[in-house]
Amino acid sequence: MLGRYTAHGALAVIMLVLFMGNFHLEGIASASGATSGPRVSFQLNISGAGLTDISGRPYYRSNTTSHIVRKAKMHTAIPERPRLEIVTYMVQPGDTTETIAEKFGLQPTTLQWSNPELEKAPDLLNVGQELTILPIDGVYHTVDVSDTLSSLAETYKVSSETIASCQFNTVSASGELQEGQKLIIPDGTKPYTPKKVTTYEGPVPEEANGSGYFRWPAYGTLTQGYWYGHRAIDIGSSEGSAIRAADKGYVSFAGWTDIGYGYLVVLDHANGYQTYYAHLSNIFVVEGQAVESSEVIGAMGNTGNSTGPHLHFEIRYNDYPTNPLVYLP
């Protein structure tokens, strides 16, 4: 009786193994011989269903070999291919020079130095405006009658060979350039010249001395940071949002500009610092007026060259734009 139970138990174990492990049984279990127990003869054929490695990827066991190998992962990596031509991009609502450059894998200065209108004011765009997008970083130059390879190399701080060997340029073996010819100057640079906007020449109010400590002029989202061609920060929010003086000072300019700022307020803090507040929809101060820190001086807008409501905010020291994020808490 015990031998029968033992044989039945062995068969049950085998069936359980078959069910759990997906094994294939080749043989017959015999219950003869109580002392030796049942003899089970079978061959295991592991299909590998459900087996994974430590990273969760499946294994399988070959039917013809005894080792375990990793299952092939069918994935083809497609390398990123460089652009080989100059393209045109149309400015969309909400675009900035910085975000457009990022779309094409370029530095913002490349857009600035490839589009004459941006060179004057690289952060000021119009929706629908068409921009020239180079395939590599650098300067896009239109050859003048007096230009030579050596003069361009000196102007843009690169070597003549860099210009002549650029795959996007057509330069004769003699190095002669044709008037009106367009050249890409790889990694070329241009100097930065800040623009001053102020008209007030009256007396400075005695109470206008700033503290040198600045507060955020508006609530919203930082939509563009400070970079070589954009010596300011842009704060985006809803049109009409309050714009406040970043520090105590007096109004040295308040009104419309023709250089892309739209409605602009400039505060002089009588300590070497000036702050610029651009693209306003409304202005609540006048030139010569003393203002306190945090006083409302205008309303956020979308005037001038702008692709959406935001405040263009500059902090200048002795008329030279500095990074506002260095000063703001």
C-alpha cells in the first residue's frame, strides 16, 4: 500500500513540475521495487517561457544546446544626422530666439548673427517673421567689395582656413571672394554693443537713491534667460499684470520706442544702476518722477516686437546690461 501511495505521489510531483516548468516527459514511472522506490526516466526540455534576467529581459534555452543565451532585443538605433543646408523658419507665438535656436541645435547668437534684424535686437521677434537658420554655429556674412579672407578672419576671430575649408562655402583656390557672395563663418563671433534709451535731463529727485537691492518686478514664468545676445530676462504672465519698480529710483524714460521695446519705462536708481521694463501695455509714471521700491509703474503687455505678453527686464550698471538673476532673490 505504501509503495502505491509513493508511486502516486511521485506521479503527482511530476505532473506539477510539468505544469509549472513546461517540461516534456519521455519515459514511464515504475512502481516495482518497494525498497528502491519508483524509477522515473524522463528528459527535460526547457522552453524558457517566463524566464528573465535581472533587468527583466527574457531568456530562452536552445533546443540543440545546453547553455542559456539572451534573447535578441530587436532595436535599431538611428543616428542623428546633421543638416546640410540653410533653412527658413517662421516665428510662432511664444517663440524666443533662445527656444528657436534650441529647436535646431544651435547657439542663440547664431540666429542673431544670421539675421540682420535680430542683430539689432536679438530678443525681439514678430509672429510670422522669417528667420535664416544655418546648419552650424557661426556668422552668416554677405561679402562686401573690400572683403578678403584675411579681413573676415580678423573681424570674426577665426582663421582664413576655417572659412575657406567650410563645406558650406564655395571659395576659389586663389581665395578670391565675390561681392554679394554669402559665407558661413564657422564659430565666428561679433562684439556686443548695448543700446541706451533715456531722454530725461531734468533734476534728480533727492529721494531717488536706490538701495542696490532688487526685487522681482513681476509675477509669472521665466520664459527666456540671460545670454550673450539677450542681456535681460523675460517674465511671462497675463496682459495687464502689475509691473513694479525693482528698487527705489526715478523715471528717466517713459513712453514708446521704435527699436522693438514697445512701451518702455527706464528707472535710474542714482547709484550707477538702471532698470528697463519693456513691452508694457500701460504706463503709470512720468519722466522725472521718484518711485519707491515695489511701486506699480506699469502693466504687462505685448507691445513692440513681441510674440506674447511678457516683461523684458534689464538691470544695467553704468549703462552696461548685467545678469538680473545675479541680483534677484
